[in-house]
Amino acid sequence: MSPSVVVVGAGPAGVRATAAIAGKGVPVTLIDEGARVGGQIYRQPPPGAERPPKDLYGSEAAKAVAVHGCLKEFKGLIDYRPSTLVWNVFKGQLDLKSAGGEEKVPFDRLLIATGAFDRVIPFPGWTLPGVFTLGAAQIALKAQGVAIGRKVVLVGAGPLLPLVASQYLKAGAEVAAVIDVTPFSAKVAGFWQMMSKPDVVLRGLGYLYEIRKHRVPVFYGARNLAVDGSQNVESFSWTSSGGKSHRVDCDAVGASFGLRSETQLADLAGCEFEFDHLLRQWLPIAREGGRTTQETVYVAGDCAGIGGADVAELQGDLVANSILEDLGVSVDKERLTVVEKRLRQYSRFRAGMERAYPFPHHLLDDLPEDLMLCRCEGIKLGHLMEVDAKTSPHDVNRQKAFSRVGLGRCQGRVCGMAAAEILSKFNGSSIESAGRLRGQPPVKPITFTGSSAT
Ligand SMILES: Cc1cc2nc3c(=O)[nH]c(=O)nc-3n(C[C@H](O)[C@H](O)[C@H](O)COP(=O)(O)OP(=O)(O)OC[C@H]3O[C@@H](n4cnc5c(N)ncnc54)[C@H](O)[C@@H]3O)c2cc1C
């Protein structure tokens, strides 16, 4: 009988891995909560709302088409489960939830390729209707062909900011301002390291050119961010690095501050984690070829550390070969050496990117006490500080138990990293010592139906 190989995530990493495994004649189950393959970067609109790849993916159109099409020739070997959430991993089995109901899927080998999502830092007004993450703003455009508002302000730290701005402008949306919270000098500092991938730098400069062409004002080093409005977004205000106050009218805001890896399934699978100082987050330990500390569990792509789509594709291929090798299937070692070499070229680029978009610590200095920090539980910053003062928690799990921050529907996916930053600031200790919120099933809210509810 064939071993049960399961891949979670149909982004560039999961799709390339699935193709490599099926390409060796090994059956594989591919599960994704999205309706179509592609993941975040190569997200496809729903059937019937398709647009030409060039309009959707710009310079990356050929790569998107290749990822979308690469599973077709292995159809008979792939059990593809779209629109299916994996909400738990327990004792060698996955818990699945789809419109068809609940199911358990056992695995002999599990590849987790669950990607990443936006890192949120709360600021006044962030919970008003009309405020989205940059990723959500992009999803609205890619999947549905709509902008988040008629006059949009985009704010954040990270390459998604100029990318989303240029995509909105190309699509004909009005962008009132692009506000980067990191200083311009940081881009200069990271430039030479990023030049290890000149094609990617050129692509980034293209986004900036698009913004300039549309005469959209760009600001760097912003602080004291605030969305103003009583019921909905009415304007956005901030202070420039020189201390000057700004305000611009708008009816929607896209804001996020880099990406964070989606690591919950790896946590539930029992993988050990380590702190990554460059990416400022806890990641599953991935040894040679994406092998984790659990013998049957592997990680690839952004869930193993933010690397971008090209890295995700290469890692998917590499890790699939680790799985095949561990199952006793012969692999082409020479080709893998080339893949490894290509991956090494990206690590210098990644370091440059993190230098260009450093973590915006200064935003945490600006937060007022009445700021809503955990919107699921309705906890304000002042309350958290009071609880921290009374209970002196040493890590975020303890802080969660005392304050309820991170205990709600999002399970800390939205507020967790900000809560850890605030705790480390409060304790005057490193962010690493604040630890990470332990993963809890279900990893995302699910509905209970029929007999499951009894
Ligand atoms: C919102 C967003 C937009 C982005 N846009 C761009 C862009 O335009 N250009 C760019 O260069 N980079 C972009 N990035 C970064 C880029 O997406 C990644 O570097 C790249 O897609 C990583 O590929 P991946 O295969 O690791 O993960 P992803 O492409 O993120 O794919 C992960 C897949 O896993 C699925 N998944 C996650 N958890 C579960 C679960 N529990 N159960 C079932 N399925 C699950 C998701 O539905 C997703 O399809 C974006 C990132 C985000 C978060």
C-alpha cells in the first residue's frame, strides 16, 4: 500500500511539492482552504470572474500560470481538496472541515506549506469599518476585482506596501497617500544586500515608478498613526519623522507591518520552535531539507520563514525530495544541489530586505492607553498594562491567562505579536523572552453542524 502523503497549502510551495511527489508516482493529498490553487501571490479569482494573467499578476504572470497549471498532468495521483480547512493536527491525523462536513485524514508524511499573513500593529481607529490589512486590500483586488474604498490610504512596513499601491493604481483606484513607517535611510542601508537579486530590486523600483507616475505622495518614517471617523473611516493622520502633523481625507485604509509565518499547524503537530532574530518571530526548527523535529512532519515556504514566492517554489521542490528520500524513493541529488545553491542566493537578499524594512518599534511608543488592543475580547492597552503591573507575567501565555488578550476568536493571530512586543517593553526584556502563544485548535473559527454539536 502507498504511504499517505499529505500537503497542506496550495501556494507556490505546496503546489511545487505536490507536483514533485506525484511526479515520482507517489499519490498525494493536497488540502487548501482556498477555492483554487495559487496561494496568496498567485491567488485566482472565482470561476467566471477571471481576468488576463498579465492584469492580475503583472511581471509575475508567467510564474502564476506555471504554478496554476503544473498539477494537471498528475491528476490521477493527486487527491485535491479545495475549500477545506485543516483545523487541527493530532496523533498522526488531520482534522478537516469543508462544506461537505468534518473528516479525519491520517498521514504517514505531512508537509505544512501554510504560508503567512499580515503582521498587525494596532493604532487608534484600526477597528473602524473600512480599515483592512494590506493583504486583505490586495485579496479584494485580485479575487473580486474591487478596491477597498473610493479614496484609499495605504500604510505599513514591508514590500507589500509599494506593491499593493502600484496594483491599486494600475487598476484605476484612487490612492490618496502611501505612508511607509520605516525611514528612507533604511532602504539605502539594505540596497546593496538586496542587489544580490537585481531582478527583484528592479521589480520593486517599478512599483515606486508607478506610484510616482500617478503623483501619489509617499512619506517615510511616519509615526502617531490614527484613523479618524465616527462610524466609518473619514481621514488618516500621522506625524512625519521631522515632527510635522499630516491629515488626508479617505474612506478606506490598508495597513500592515510585514508578514508573519502561519505556524499553528506545525505547533499542533508537536514541532519544536526557535526564535528567528532576522524575522523577529518564532519559527518551527527546519533542518536540512525542511525536516522538522517531528520525524514525519516537514515545512516549506513562508510558514518556515518569510522568503517570498520564488523561495517558496524552490523549497517546495526541495522538501518534496526530502519526503521522497525518507520514503525510500530515489531522487536526483545533482538537481537538488542546484536548487540549494539557488536558495542560498536568496538569503543575502532577505537580510537586505529586513534591513530596508526594519521592525517599526517607534509605533509602540506612540500607543495611547485607551487603544483597543485585542478586539475579539475587547481589551484595551491600559487594562493590559494594569494586569501586567499586578501579575508580572514572564511570557505571553501567562499574560493571556491573566488578561484574556489572545484568547478570542483569532487565537492571537491578530493581536498576539503586538501583545508580545508590549510585554517585552513592559518587562524591559527581549522580545524572545516574551515567548510565543501556544497554538490551540481550531486554528481558525469553525462552525459545528449536525451531530458534531451534540
Ligand atoms: C495576503 C498576502 C498577499 C501577498 N501578496 C504577494 C504578492 O502580491 N507578491 C509577492 O511577491 N508576495 C506576496 N505575498 C507573499 C507571498 O504570498 C509569499 O511569499 C508566497 O506566496 C509564499 O508561498 P507559500 O506557498 O509559502 O504560501 P502561500 O502562497 O501563502 O500559500 C499558503 C496556502 O496555505 C493555505 N492554508 C493556510 N492555512 C491553512 C489551513 N489551516 N488549512 C488549509 N489551508 C491552509 C492558504 O489558503 C494558502 O493557499 C503575499 C502574502 C500575503 C499574506
